[in-house]
Amino acid sequence: MLSFQRRGSCTLPPLRWLLLLAAWEAGSGQLHYSIPEEAKHGTFVGRIAQDLGLELTELVPRLFRVASKDRGDLLEENLQNGILFVNSRIDREELCGRSAECSIHLEVIVDRPLQVFHVEVEVRDINDNPPVFPLREQRLLISESKQPDSRFPLEGASDADIGENAVLVYRLSQNEYFSLEPPINSKQTKRPSLILKKVLDREKTPELNLLLTATDGGKPELTGTVQLWVRVLDVNDNDPVFDHLEYKVRIMENAAKETLVITLNATDLDEGANGQLVYSLMSIKPTGRHLFTLDEKNGELRVNGTLDYEENKLYEIEVLATDKGTPPMVGHCVVLVEILDTNDNSPEVTLTSLSLPVREDAQPNTVIALISVSDLDSGINGQVTCSLTPNVPFKIVSTFKNYYSLVLDSSLDRERVSTYDLVVIARDGGSPSLSATVSVSVEVADVNDNAPVFAQPEYTVFVKENNPPGAHIFTVSAMDADAQENALVSYSLVERRVGERLLSSYVSVHAESGKVFALQPLDHEELELLQFQVSARDAGVPALGSNVTLQVFVLDENDNAPTLLPHGAVGAGGAVSELVSRSVGSGHVVTKVRAVDADSGYNAWLSYEVQLGTGGVRSPFRVGLYTGEISTTRALDEVDSPRQTLLVLVKDHGEPALTATATVLVSLVESGQAPKSFSQASGRASAPEASLVDVNVYLIIAICAVSSLLVLTLLLYTALRCSALPMVNEATGGPGKPMLVCSSEVGSWSYSQQRRQRVCSGEVLPKTDLMAFSPSLPPNLGRDERERQESESSHPGQVSFLQIPLFR
């Protein structure tokens, strides 16, 4: 038998019911089946899968299961055909006692997605219990003085069934003295009574044996019998009589021991001992004799134990009043004690079907767990509300009476909170209310939603040239806020071409440690700046990554000695020969030694000096310290040797300094005796000298203009910085803005070789500025030497300049 229940239901055509049943989901209604008790194993209950709108093929994949609290083995489901059947013996009386309604509540749970259905299986009563009398034999003492139509209550039978199966009909065996009176109509008790048809005669009939039969209304009928033994007494012919045959009393279940329930009163018309009464308890149904006491003298009924509404709601107490006559007479009454509920039971909370851990990208309304609550109390004391710890991204949603779902209320972020300790609170409606709590720890599972992050977007690295192959030059490190493999970072180069070669031929990066290695010796003269990117990627799916830029500046070392440039007439052994007239005066320029150095900075800054000849003879010639010009120190005279050999030492300013030596052969001739060839050579040399002077003039103009513009820009920049009051960065090599600063004691560098400097960054070429330096002489020079060097520095066309790349 199948029925469908829904709140606010109304009468609908059968077709509408079928459509609603097909669309039914958890929380919107329930299935209702009906089976008789004592059904055999395998008895068909219903096509539960079909009635729930589920396909048979999806029962196993979706983990179809049926659960029942404390009654899980009575019914079973067949996953092959979706049929619900009886699994074990169902005894309605054991399951529900004498309750008018008896049902088994089932929870049907399927996953993917998680759904909960509620099924109610009604257990119908069958007539499987015969009427039972409390005693096998009932003894009655009846005085012979009793008048016809006297009434004698009997202990009735009870039937564990309900409804028609529990409606009892009594029959009395044939006799001439007694007939049977039908039971008194009452909700709680139906007791038969014997009616005396004619006066008893003890002398004629001292006792009677009767058979009382109780037949229930079931089909087939079941019967129960009890023997009635009636003894006829003499004399004392008045029975005690209670004020009422039936008393009704209400008492709270938390009533203390010795609490007065009711005071009973019975009277006897006899006198003397025949009128003195003694009260006693005949029976308490259901079995509860220890719960009540009766004072035999004053008839006070008191509480003697602990009452429990949840155990039994009603007690039927039969009281006897017996006089002291001979024989004693007995009066009967029934006290119905109704137990009233108090809020003495805390709610119970049960969590099932936990879906843990929860992914941090789970969508709102995702079901985390199922919650069921119950309370043994009744009425408002048994009405339970469920709540959750505040300020958490979860909420509780009611799906059915006393059934809830713990669902996700808002988005999660494992990096902010990785675990939520939730407390589910169930509170009843009693006064004062009682509550119960259950804790659940919800762990948030990580997803790869954070890319590795470097501490800086760009790093500046300085490496000396001529490094050994495989040298460690830097270590990059990136942090990933995720966990486990999502936070496992690996490093790699962002490959590109550097000139005609691949970047990977210059550097490499260790995938795990992030260490950057130079695979070959770097040459400052070939590569001044190497700019590249390192990528950091995590091991998540899909993987996330980020890049960082490394600017590697190759610092120069003094690994190139000065190189002499050919000039004038070169003789044997690379010596330079010059002819000088003896008539020239002091300061006459004879020739110029030219040299270049492939290095840069101090390592390429050259100085010239004349080495003393043999014997320490002072030469009439000198060389410019930074110009290389050989000139006379005085007027030549006859004592000077006609052939002068000058050794000019060219030295750079590196550590250690590297040198080269130039040999200049100077021949002194008389005035007018210079060969024609010398004049021609001088003429040929004068033209380049003139052109060089012109070029120097233009360069001086350009340098002055650029220097003025630079000074103006610096002044403007300084004014703006001072007005904004910025914080001063004391670091010398901040990321992204490296500045190379060079200085010297003398203040000017000679850069005599025209070469192309390469800066390889993969981005834009650095800006190049021309910066002029005015000479600054060392303080320890003598006066004559200082005047000589000032004279040399102020020589036309000898303004030194340096081309410095400024990286911004």
C-alpha cells in the first residue's frame, strides 16, 4: 500500500498525484507504505526506487541506502530491483505497545548529489494476541444475605492488540445464580461484573465454580478464560461502598516521593467490626505496584517511586475496601492516574553522512552533513529547534520535521581559515528549556588558487667577469600560500635569445632551490648587462606561475693591458723615430704616444711617464701624464746628445696595474738641416692634427651643452624632491634602478679606443650620456709638477671625457 503525504495537501486527481510523486524530492513530502505485522521474511513492501523517481541503474553508483534509527534490521532494500521487503519479524506490540499508530520511519539517502528521502512504513495490527486475564483463578466471597441484582466486579482481561482486535466480549458459563453484566463504558477500562439473579443459600450451595470467557473481535476470534470461585458467606451482609466507582487524577511526572495523589473514602452500613474498613491495592496496570502506596487506614494514595511520562502516561489502580466482619465484605473502585509531562529530557542530536573535507571552491548550499534531533518529552517540551555557531560560513536548513541539513552559506578561503569548529545546538521549547550540543570539525581542502609570489618584481645582481663556470650568482625564492602539492614551487628560465645565442647557454636555474648559476665565464667587454626572467610555477592542476626579472651587471676586472697604437715613422722593434731641430724652445711638442685599453673605468684610465735612461741622466724631454704628448722641458743646446732614446711607460689604474712600453727615438738636427722627407711627413701629420683640433672643438661645445642641460635637470629634480619631502632610500642598488657611480682622485679618464659597448637585456637599450670631468690634481704634488700638469690639462683639444651608461 502506497500513499503520498504533503503539507497543505488537497484532493487531486490520480494523474496529478502520480506527476507529483515523480517530481518528489527530499524534504517536500514522504512515502507511506502499509504492511501487516508478523509478515514473513521477504514480504513485498513497495517499489521504493520507482516511487522515489530513481532509476535502477543509478542505485549502486549513487550509494542508495536505507537507514532507520534503532530499527535498521526490520526492513531491507534490494538494489537490483529497487524493492523494499521485510527482513525480520515485526511485532507491532513490541514495537509500539498499545499505541493507536505504529510506523517505522526510514531515511533513504543517495549521493551525487546528496538527497534524503523520508519513508514511513505503517505496521498494521493483526489478531495475534488472545485475551489474557491477570489471574488464572478469581475468588469471590459473597454473603448469602446479598439481594438479587447485587453487582460483583470482576478482574477483566486485557488484549495486547488494538482496535477491533482488542474489543472483548465476555461470556459466563451457565448457572442459576449469576448472570454477566457488560463492562462499564470508559476510555481506559472495561470491567465485567457478576449480577446476582436470586438470593444465595449458603446451606444449599456453599460455593460455585464458574468459567468466564473473553472473546476478542478479531478474525479469527481468540479467547481467554478464567475460573471464578464463588464462596457464599454468612451474616455480614453489607459491602463497603466507595464514593465513586472510578476516580481520575492528574499528577506531574516530577512529583516527589510521598506526594499525595488522592484520598479515597468508602462506607459500610454495618456496625462494629463489620463496618471497620481496611484499604488495600488490588492491582496497578501496567505493572507499577512499587510506584504507589495506599494507607490501609485513611485511604491516602501516595507516590512511592519515580514517575516517568516517557515510560508510561497512565496508571490504572484498583483499590479494595474490606470490612472486618465475618466473613469480610469488600468494596471496589478504580483510580486512573494520568501522568503529566515535564521538561526533564534534553534533546538528542545525531550527525550523519558527513561530506568532509570541504573543498574551498565549493559552491554555496553544498550539503556538508545531515542532522536529526529528537526529544522524549511531548508537546512544547518536545519541540526542538536547531541552531549553529554564529559568524561562520555555514547554516542549518530544515528539510523535514526534526531533520536538518548543514550546508555551506558563503565562499571559503583555506588560506584565511583552514578549519572550522562548529557547534550544533538543539534546544527544546520547555521552560526552562533544555539543550544539547554536538561538535563537528569542518576541514577546508585546498585548491590551487594562489600563484607563487616573489618578494620583489625585479632583482639587481653584480657579478665580476671571468667567473668560474657553474658559479652560483643569485638565489630566487617565491612563496605560495596554498598547501601540499599546490605550494610546491619549481623554477625555470624564460628562454629567449641573447644576440645569436640562447639565454640557457649563459645561465641556468635549479628547479627546486631557485639557485641561479653562470654556465660560462662572463666577459665585461662582450656583455655588460644580462637581463632575463625566471619563472616560478606550482605543482597544482592547473598550475599557476609568476615571473621575476633579474638584471645581472658584469663588473669589469683589469684583464687587458694597454695597447699602443701605431703613429709616425715606426722603426725596427716597433720604435717611433722623430727628428727635432735644436733650435726649438721649451714646451715644443715632439710627438704623441697613443694607447688604448679594452677595459673600462679605472681599468682603462691610462697614464704616461718617461723612464730614466742609463746613468740617471735627465732627459730634455717629458711626456704628458694623461695626454701622452712628448714635449721639450727646456731649449736644446750643443751638449745634448744628437740621439735621444725615450722609454715611455703606459700604465692603467687597475689592481694590479698592467703596463706597456713605447720606445721613441728622437734625433736632434741643426736648424735647416731637417730632411725633406721629414718636412713632408710633418706636413702630412699636420693635416690630421688640424682636423683633430676641429673635432675637439665641436666635442667641447657639445659636452658643455649637455653638461649645462644635465645640471639644470639635476637642480630641477632636487627642488621637486625637497618640496615633496620623500623618504630617502639609503640602499645603493635598489631593484629596477641601478646606478653606476665612478670617481677618482684626478677626475678625468682617457678613453682612447673607439669600441662598441654591448648591453644585453632583452628590453630597451640603456641611455648613454656624455659627462665632462674637470681635472683635480693630487694634493701631494710639488709646485713645479702641479704647474706642469695644469699646463698639460689646459692644452687645447685635451679635455678628457667619459662615456658612461646610466641605467634608469
